[in-house]
Amino acid sequence: MSPDPQLVLYDYWRSSAAYRVRIALHLKGLAFEQRPVHLVRDGGEQHAEDYRRLNPQGLVPTLAHGDKVLTQSLAICEYLEEVFPEPALLPADPAQRALARALAQIIACDVHPLNNLRVQNYLKGELGATAGQAQDWMQHWMALGFQAFEARLQAQEDTGPFCLGARPGLADAFLVPQVYNAERFACDLSPYPRLRGIVAQCRALAAFAAAAPEQQPDATPA
């Protein structure tokens, strides 16, 4: 499938926020062009003036759709859902749609912002945290988020193999990248059997495999 010149994703292979959007794009079967923005090289390409004009926050992902420029992974996924409604990322039932958004926001609003690259750099730089202390910080906040996520999943009577049913959707697209981060930072995932089962099911699907960090054109050794 050739990339659609109307859809251009500015991303970084190991950014979990960009990873979410890649999953959403692949789940919807949308072809897109990737333009990597290296977050570490030369002090971070996201700080370059031309990229800041595109995304004043200097973050990834950014999605250009024609003349429209979209930022923030959750907003981008919601946009894709509205503009390309099939296959759907959100359930039809309003309560289940709200739950899907709540699960995604546990990751996007409560876990990831406390653990992203800017926070890690601040902890180790300005605050003088050791590598071990920074890792403890990461593990603490991820564990709190996963505990809540697991509890919400366990409260569902029958969610199927994915977060909310027989097909993966928005919640799964946000969960899998966060688990990838947790594995990178040696978080103990044994207390979350439902969560681990869902991630295993997702990773077996072509859309998730194609979106995986190591499969991206800018992937480099850790």
C-alpha cells in the first residue's frame, strides 16, 4: 500500500505517543508517510525552528492531513475516528465509548506525562536524580496507572480478548505502547494478568506488529 500524500506522520520510533497513532492508522488501514523527528540527536530535532513552527510544543507526534496540522496523540486518534470512521476504534454503546476514552486517558493523561523524555531529563539533570532513582520514579507511576487499568478491565463481565470486546480499539492502542515502556524500564507486570493477556493478543495482529518501534524506518539500537 503506497503512502497517502495527504497523511504525513511526524514521529520518533520509540515515542509511545507516536506509537499510539501508528497503531490507530494501521488499525484503520490508512497509508501514511512517515517523517522521523529524532528526539535525542543533536539535542533533539523537535527543537528545530522549522519543526516548532509545525508543532509549537516541540513534541511528537504531529499528523498533517492535507493542510490540517494535528497534535496530541489522543486528539489525533479522535480525529481519525471522525474522518475515517471504519473500522471503528470506539464502541457503539455510549457508556463503552466513555470507558474506552477513560482507559486511554489513564495512559495519556495520568501515566505518560510523568514518564516522558522531558521528565526523565529534568529528573536526572536539574534535580540530580541517579539513574536508579529515575527508574524508581518511572516504575512507581506506571504501577499506579496499570493498577487502575487492570481494575477497570477486571470489573467488566466479558470484554473479549481485547480491552472492550472482540476487536482492538482506542484503549488497546494506548495500552500496548505503555507496556512497551514498562518493559524497557523493568516494571513488574505480573500483578496485571488481564492487561498482559490483552497485550499478547494485540501483538499477534499485523497492525500492532507494523506499528512496533523496532519496525520503524528510523529505529536504531537501544
